[in-house]
Amino acid sequence: MKEEALGLARDLPDPAQRLNLLREYLQTFALRSLHESEAFVQLSFVGGTALRLLFNLPRFSEDLDFCLDDPVGYAPVKWMEKLKRDMSLAGFDVTVRWQERETIHVAWIRVAELMNEAGLSDLKEQKLSIRLEIDTRPPPGAASLTQVVTRLLMFTVRHHDLPSLMAGKIHALCTRSYAKGRDWYDLLWYRSQRPPVEPNLVLLQNALDQTEGVGTVDGKRWPNLLLERIETLDAHKLATDVRPFLERPRDADTITVENLRTVLL
């Protein structure tokens, strides 16, 4: 499996794309291991990587994000032990560190030597890391589906549907204290679909109530809230942030204040 990952990466002349593909291979490997552990009985796959693997977002992502739907049978330590064992048997020099915070549980999956063997680092000990995050108290209201993933490896996941995924993105755009180019690029992608995707408003409102206080922010006003934020953005910084993660780096130039305003009006 390790040689397969390296073989795929070596076909790409651009180092950034090589890194993206290696990371995505490790992500899909981790997801397949979770599938084999039957973790998707308890979890739903969310976030940017879900949007890419399930809905063909042309942007790579760094993290694996999940929501805990059913705490009965939740066994993350057991799942991480299996994941480490699976990756080791596949030839990866891997360490997995598990951390349980009050609400968000996090695993750091770090693979040594891979960066060096792919020609991305002169240091053999340089590690390629993936952050795996589980929200153990997600807001209610999401709609979930089950789907087979066939990108790089084959497995089945339960995940939030597209309106629910968009609600999560809108919540991040409304509440994040800093601007991420990846967030605003994703907004353009959602709104460029035909028909444009509309967020799950029940989930969005519940998420806003959870983080901002009940009744503090009206989720139905999300286009107006984002229009206000657009006026403070530095589009050049946003494009610079997202460009290394795009299949077509030139698409970063679509992030302009004018384009963002157009998809919200």
C-alpha cells in the first residue's frame, strides 16, 4: 500500500500536488480502516474532505472531521489502535496520538519517511500529519446519507448531505475569528452548483445557537451576514491561502469580492 501511494505521487511533477495526493491517500486509508471498524454506525463524515471525496470538490483538504451521532458503542481508542495496526502492516512508519478534550476529540496521525521517499523533504524523519477530529456534541438537525467512496480506495461512509455540509461551512464563515481562503472558495463552489445549494437552516440555526447563544444570530439572514464580512476581506490573501490546495491553482483567482457578492445576492 505504501508503494502504491508513492507510485501515484511520483507521477506528479508539482511538489504541492504530490503532497496533496499523499495526504489524500492516507486520509482514504484511515477512512477505510474506520469503515472496517464499523465506526460509521456512530459517526458521520463531515467537513472539507467529505465534500471532496463525496461530492468532487476540486480542492484538497488537510483534516478528517466527524460528528458523533450515537454515543452507544463509541470506541475511538479501539478504532485508533486498529488504524495504527493497519497502516503499519501496509508499510507506513506511523504514530497515532489520541487526545480527548471536553467536546472535541482529536487524533494526530503522523507518518515518517514518506515525505523523504516522495522527494518532498531531505529529512528522513520529516512527518506527514493528518488531524482527525470528532465533535462529540454536534448541533442537532443534520440529515445523513450512506455512500460508497471509490477514490483511491473503496469503502462506505455515513455522511451529512450537501445542505447540512453547507450549513457547517456557513457557520464557520459566520463565526470564525479569521478568514480562510478555503472557506470562501467552498462558498463559491456551493453557490456555483446548479441549482445553487441552500444550507440546512435548522442545522445552521442550532449551530449558531450553540456557539453564539440562543437567539443571538438569525441563521435565515446568513447571506446578509456574509455580505457584511465580505467587505473586510483581503481577496489576495484568501487566494494565496487556498491556491496550494486546488486541483487547478489558477481557480484561486475566482475569489474576488465581486464574485462573492454576486453569489450571495
